[in-house]
Amino acid sequence: MDSHLLHWPGKSGRGGGPEHPALYHMLDVAAVVERLLRDSPFPGRWKAASPC
């Protein structure tokens, strides 16, 4: 998958260039949120962000 999405900077490197593309950063954030919600007392539909 070599698209413009992989060149959108999410975190800058020390030299000013993209070190971690925004797409990967968003996936990392989603994974952390899933882990934080795993043991939370919220109902399953809230954890899944489901409209049902």
C-alpha cells in the first residue's frame, strides 16, 4: 500500500521529516483505546462505538 496516506506525517522525526505516518499513528491510538476499554464497566455496544 504505497499511497499518499503513508506520506502524511503524523509525528515528525528529529530531522523534521515524517518518522511515523499519521495512518500508523491513528491505528496505534485505536489499539490503545481498545485495550483501555477492554476491562471498563461500559456496555459492549459503547465499547464497539455501535449506534445500536
